[in-house]
Amino acid sequence: MHVPASDRWTAADLDHLPENGLRYEVLNGQLIVNAAPKPIHQRLVSALGRILEDALPDGMHMVPGVGVLIGEDEPIPDLLVCAGPISWDERGIPAGRVKLVVEVVSRSTAAMDRRIKPDLYAEGGIPDFWRIETHRLRGQLGDEELPILFAYALGRGGEYEEVARCSAGRMATLRSPFEVSFDPAVLLP
């Protein structure tokens, strides 16, 4: 196993790790290793990816499971939308080109998807962040139908502010970074 040159991992260190089906990310200098997601998670990501792909304006690209380069960190959102041409052989996309990141919360990644990654994305200046909740955790989310889409925009203070919350059975219409409408219910079988 590769050992980083210092006590902090960097995005560059990921180039030395094996391609073994595990997902490696660097968050706040720490190496995070996750197993492959469950099929239901990937089904939701694929369904949302198709919706985004159909709504994308010219010059924007939707990319699933690719890292965002933020300083020496490289978090991997479930989906991202970026502007401009893509170098398909590079390891990640610089945060300055990323317009939207999407995290689908899993039980095993809830803390990262709700707190750690949004802070990193905000630090990177990414204008829009969406979080999709698929599980109820200890009384959270009330009795709303799942999945629930939470949309955030980067505020003047450099933190995300909630701009929309839409549960299954209701149409979500978002206008940033481009206009798209969908009912979160269509994301799950």
C-alpha cells in the first residue's frame, strides 16, 4: 500500500493506489475508503444523471463518480456538472469548473455527505450542491415521502444556504446552474 510523503494524504497520492473496486477519496487530508455502492444507490444516481443530461445547456457536462480537485483534497460526489471541455484522461476536475455537485446519502456515508463534503465543496467555491436523502435516520426528515431532494446555493458568507426542499410526489423546479424540473419519486423504482 502506498504511504503518503507527509502525514496528510493528497489527491496526487491517489494515483499510486490500486484500481481494485474500492473508492478512494481524500477529505481534509485523510484517506477515505468506501466499498462499491448498493444497486439502489446506483439506480438513483443513474436516473438523476439521465434527467440532468437531458436538461444540460451547451457547454456543460454531467459526469458521475469523478473527483473534484479542491486544494490537495479530492472528494468524489455521486454526480457533478462542470463547464467547458473535459480532459477525459485526467484524474479529477478542478473545483473552479464545477457548477453542481450531488451527493446521494447512504447510511454508511451520511456524516460525510451531510457535513464534511458540503464544507469542502463550499471551500472550493462550487455554486450549487444537492443532497438526496433515501433513508430515515432516527426521526429525521419527518413523514415526508422519500427520496427528498435538498438543494443549496453558495451564499455570500461562503456557506451553503438551502434554496429548495422537495419530497417524492412533488415537482422540484431548480434554476441554478440551469433549469431542470423533476419529481424525486422518479429516482427510485
